Amino acid sequence: MEEKKCSVLLENKSRLSLTGILEIKSFQETAAEFDTCQGPLQITGENIHMERLDLDTGEVELKGVFISLYYPAIDQAKPRSFWGKLLG
């Protein structure tokens, strides 16, 4: 199975091109969250809007004023076990 290409290209803090998008989890004018081939991606900004969307190829282009792009650690989303909490 071929691994999907996953890239993030930010131009002048106002245009964002993404590849490797698997799912749009949420999308608002000030924040968006995507599932990507590299894990979850959280975006914050102002006046964010979608210029182009192609979920068949996993490509998205956004415009707006981008403040942050964040890939949270995947293990942060996993609940910790009793022993993990106790010893952690």
C-alpha cells in the first residue's frame, strides 16, 4: 500500500496548502481541525475560508490570517491506564 504524501505549505501567513488530508473534523472562521496522514492537525487564525477542497486526493487550500498550526502528540489523545496515571 502506498503511503500518502503529507505536506503543509504556508505562504505569507495568508495562504495555506495541505496534502494528506483524511477528514475534516471541524471548520470555523477562527479554527479548523483535520485528520491527516501524520495525525491530527489544529489550525487557528482569523477569517479562514476554504479556497479548494479535494478529499479524493486529500488536498485543501485555505486563505485567511493564520496564527498557529499544531500537531498534538498522538499519545495525548489516548486515555492513560490506572498504572500509567499512578506511576506517570
